[in-house]
Amino acid sequence: MLRVDVSKKLGEFAVEARFVSEGRVTGLFGASGAGKTSLINMIAGLLRPDRGVIAIDDETLDDTTARTHVAVHRRRIGYVFQDARLFPHLNVAQNLDYGRRMNRLAEDPAQHKRVTDLLDIGGLLDRRPAKLSGGERQRVALGRALLAKPRLLLLDEPLGSLDEERKIEILPYLVRLRDEAGIPMVYVSHDAGELRQLATQIAMLKRGRVVAFGGPELLPAAVSTA
């Protein structure tokens, strides 16, 4: 369960968000500039709310009244950005292992095989990021986040930098991740089509505020091209 009840002033812009989600994938939907990334950064711990509470299951990560703020590296939250942010001097195997080593986790060959099989990246292990397609880089970024064994995975417009062909390529992997990995996700997008395929609950943001929370039926209807 993810509980968010926060406010944050960012210059002339303010974020006001309140919802409780038990969904496998919570979609944050809204136009560019609606406050989606600011909200996900608060969940990650990169931004501190001015007021409010963020909690995962029974653990409070932020509580401004109690002056609680769990540091980013102690939250056990994976974060996948729009640009994969792989280390160019490391090959895929080394990039995948980075999160595990940074979190001082023991090697887990069975988990490594599950993740590489799930994302179909076992054949890429010796390559450097420059030799990968955009879709392959994003799959490696997902694998790196998963191998750090997070309790929550944040995805900030992970398909935003990809062309339509690459989006179609990677969407099935995200669906498999939702259905097979067993890790709840928060997925940021302004693309209703993506969220319609992936999200189980939707928080609609407009001008920094969550204006509705519910199922995928909140999303605008698909536009017919017929």
C-alpha cells in the first residue's frame, strides 16, 4: 500500500496530492507540467514535502509533523528515468550489478536469471550501452532497478524518449513486469494509451493537484483514427 498526503511549494508552482493506492501499477497521469515528476521525486525522497506524510505499507518515509524523513538510499525504492542513465564505461552485466553492489546485497544468481529472462537481456551482457537500442537500454535500466530488490519501483516517463516502434517493443515487457515481478510500481505518463495497458489505478494531476483517483476508466477515451 502506498499512502501519499503531501504539499510542496516550488516557486510559483504548488503540488497538492492525496491518495491511497493498493494497485500493482499506480499511474500518475497529466499534461506536461502537471506536477507528476515532482510528486514521484517526493516519493523517492529526492524532494522533501513542506507538509504531509508518505508511507509504504507500515513504514512512514516522510512525516513533517514528526520530522521524519527517510534518506533516499534507505527507502528501498527503484527509480527508472526517461533516459536510461546507464554507465557508458560499464557493460550491461556491470550496469545490472551496480544497484546490488551499492545496496550491499549478496549475489543471487537465481534472481539474476529471473530478471534477465523476464526482460530478455541475457544476450546483451557483454555489450556497452552505446551498442544498445533505446528499447534495450530501457530494459537494462529496469533490470538494474529490479536487481537492487526494491519494494517499490518508480518509472518516470520510461518510454518518453522512444519512437513508436520502440514503445511497441518495450510495452509487453512492462506488462510482464507488472504481472510477474510482484513489485508495485508508480508509472508517470501523459500518454493515456500506455496507462490504459499498464495501470491498475490512476491519479489524475492537473496544475499540481490530484483532481481524481480511481481505475483506468478515468483516462480519456482513445481517439479513433478510422
